[in-house]
Amino acid sequence: VEGKVFRKVRGGFMVDIGMEAFLPASLVDVKPTRNLDQFLGLTSRFTIVKINHKRKNVVVSRKDYLDQERTHARQNKLQHLNVGDVLHGRVKNVTDFGAFIDLGEIDGLLHITDMSWGRLSHPSEMVKIGDELDVMVIAIDRENEKISLGLKQKSKDPWGTVENKYAIGNQVLGKVVNILPYGAFVELEPGIEGLVHISELSWTKRITHPSEVLSLGEKVEAVVLNLDSEGK
């Protein structure tokens, strides 16, 4: 029903809906608010939550109405979304595994693995709360109302052209991005890493750990020995 908040009373407001109805303070808005006076004189829609015929009392809720409207808007947006759509959103929260993006009527998850073709140790390296960005819809779960989003999908997978750039025998320049007991990973470009096995580090030195000859962030020249595009 439509009505107008016209008087403040103990515990809430009286609303004119053609007759007087009680609006509890807890049902005024979807989020708690301290300044209740701002709702005096407000014309809005309300949901009837209780009718007592004996006492001729009606209780209404603006919160329930707003929740219903939000649910309808969310379901409507979900129905019209397609994988591949690019949407504008705002970063709402950042966690260890990704970032939640506010898309208006619904939130979507931008997982850390879908942020960049390159290596990321934490989502905060790319995004922070409040950032506005365009993201691509990469998966939709309409039943559970979940949307998966991607940033890297807006550009081509660098592995698609890797065979044209890095033929076996080619000399390449890269940066050491990870060191493990069995070898070092060298980034040739964002998203393209190669492994220099410990046995390929030196012809002459006996090396027990790659860190003896390489350090993180170091620029190195190497030769492509093997290329597996499918296995990346």
C-alpha cells in the first residue's frame, strides 16, 4: 500500500494509508538509522505485516517492501545477464581469495585467478575497496544467485600466441618470480612463465639449491628447451 508518514510515536511512526497504520522504527529502512526524524513526511510504499481486526490495528513495514523490491530487481538482472557481458561495478570487499564487486542490484565475485594472466600473491595488488572497474561475466548460477566475474578475460590469453613468440632454441629475457628446490620460474610476460630446472642452471657448478645462483626479481637470459602450449 502507499502511505505517508505523518506522526512520530513511541516505538515508531503513524502512517496514513487511508486509515492510520503503525510503522515500527525497526521496519522503517533496510539498514539501521539513528536519525528517525528524516522519515517524517515521507511518502512511500509499505507492506502490511499485521492486521488486528478486534483492535482495528494495522502494522506496516517499509523494510519488507524495500527487501521485496531488491529481490525482484536482483532476479530481473540475473534473468537478463549473459556470460560474456561486460558490466561496470565498484569493489565492495577484498578477501584473500578475491574481491566482491557491487554491480547495482547484485554482487559478483572476482576470484584472484581471474584478475590477471600474470602472477598475483594477493587481490590487493590489483584492486582496493571503492575502485570502479569494468568486469566480464564468466559464469552465472541463477539458482543460487551467484555471479563469477573476470578481469583477465577482457584480454586474450597470452598462451594463444605463445608458439609464434617462443620457439624451441630461442633466447629469451625474463624475470625470476619464484624459486623452489627443484628450479626457478621465470616470467617472460604477464601470464607466461617458464621453468628453469636446477639441472639446467649450470654446466660446471654443482648446485644444491637454485637460490645459490638466482634471486627473486632478477632479470635472466635463458633458452627455450621445451614448449607445451596445452599444459601451459
